Amino acid sequence: MDTWRMLDLGPLPAWKQMALDKVVIEARARDSVPNTLRFMEFYPPTALIGYHQSVDLEINRSQAERLGVEINRRITGGGAIYMDAQQLGWEICMKVGASQRIRPESLYPQLAQVVVEALGSWGIKAHFRPVNDVEVDGRKISGTGGVDYYGTVIYQGTLLLDFDVKTMLEVLRLPVEKLSDKSVTSFAQRLVTMRELLGQSPPMDEVKERVQAALMHVLGVRLVPSSLTDFEADAWQQSAETYRMPQWIDRRKPPQPDANYPLENLTYKASGGLLRLTVQTNMAMTHIKTIFITGDFFVYPERAVLDLEAALKDAPLEIHALQSIVQQHYRTGYQYLGVKEEDWIAALSPLCLNRREGSL
């Protein structure tokens, strides 16, 4: 039976949590630490965007500042989330054999089963909904997602003990398209908490204990409470400040309006998440000048988004040309969860339609 370690450093500001994510996954990738379960609690409350998202597209900065909500960026993909003391963050950091290819579509449902089983210990019947949710009767109680780092997986999630929907809606710029495939009319209806299901919010320590028990049963491992190694602690101290700097938090910014280059904002709802495209074209609308891609989808490795942006730069606004670029991008081996080649073409096609209409 494999032995894993369990880390629980208590409530921390988001910049320290994000720095520790990178430290732990790097240590695991080097085989200097065992597979790890880590609990994350956030203080102060935090709005977190995905790795390739833009703060200004996803977060209401002025409201966040007014409400004392910190803003930060995850090292993993996915969409913007709101975290406070009423939610438990957790992550699994595990090594995948060198001869194995990480296949999120099969690995992630297995890892999500840890939360499903933990909830089941209270009699809550939950199930995994592809691509990255754990639901109870169609309502989200846990969001999950991860990243591949040199053969190591960091798989993260949240568990809603209780939830401040009002603050979330004030701070996050949640696009209405995210409700397009849900039988609900509001984001509040889309979510459910343990407090609502049980009549009260269970103690945080009890939730952690049940998640640990579920992980040991689901994965057939032994968990040992542990602490950071000296190397991890030193690396964390040295790198943490980087994750509170604008260079990290605002590392992705969309193109700004320019009178010389028309700017188009496009959205498309794929099964794996929302695609948001900010596109600058030349004046004749014959070519893409630059494109900025964001959204709440997951892709491995994360640099795939930057590579696709580069491939589409200066591309002609012709469907067949765009199809060829996207197909070549997918042949490179990038793994998009629930986002297919045809989704990108559907998202980009309005640009080609606008060009044809403009030439009439």
C-alpha cells in the first residue's frame, strides 16, 4: 500500500496558496516528496481566475476592493471562482508513471470520486459531471480541475460547506452563457451547499477527516499527516512574493481598442466550457491581426492557449484556412477537455461571416 502525505497549513492569503501549489508540484515532479493531499483555506476572501484568464474580463476590481476580496490567478486552468472561509479547497498532487500518458478524461472522474464518497458519508448522493463538476441533483457542490506538470498531476477542487452568493455575484463577472445548458435561471440555483442539504454546515475539521478517509478508500493508499520539507519551505519563502505582484496577477490582458484595428469580442459555449475570444483584425477585415483567448475550459499543457494565439496571428479570415490552423494545432498533442476542433471554428466563424457581409 502506497503512503501519501497530508498537508494542512490552515487559512492563508491566496498569493501564498498559489506559490505553495507550484512548490509542491515541482517537489513531486522531482520525486523529492511523495504523493500529497493538501487542504486549502483562504483568508481573506478571494476571487481566483484561471491560468489563461484576464482579471478585467472576469473580476469586478472596484467591487472586490470595496468588499476586501483579494484577487489572484491559479496555476491551473478553468474559470473564475470565489473562495471564502465557508469553503474547503483541496488538491491532489500525484506522480504518473513515465511510461503513462496523462488522460484527464479517465483520471479526473476517478479523483473526483474522493469528493463523491466523502459526501456520501453524510448520505448526500453526488456524482461527477463531465468535464469538471461534482453535482447533487444537477446542482454544483464541487468544482474540480487540474494541470499536467512534467508527468505530475495537480488536481484541485472546492467543496461548498456554505456560500456567500451575494458577494460572489458582486465580484465575479459571470457570463450568462454559462447557464445556457443548465435547467436553472440563476447562478444561485446552480449551486448547492452542505448547509442546505444537511440543515447546518458541518465543522471544517470533520469535513477534512471524511475527505481523507474517502481518498484512502478510493485510491487504496495510506495518508500520513506531514509538513513541508525544508527545501519546500525555503522555496516557498523565496517565491511567494512573486504571486502577489501585478506581473503574475495581470499577466494576461486582452488587446485594447484601437481606431486602426477593429476589435471583435466573441463567445461560444462548448461542452467543456466557455470560449472567449478578443480579436483584432485589419481594417479590411481580411486577416486576424491578434487574438486573445480566454474562458473557463481546461487544456494540457497550459501553454497551448498561447500557441494557438500565435498560430492564428495574421491568419486569413477564411473558414478553410482557420480549420487547417486549428487541425494542425490539435495534431501537436494538446489535450482540450470538452473543446473540439469544430468548437473553435464555430467560435471564429462570425468573423468570416462579417467579412463576407462587409464585401457585399
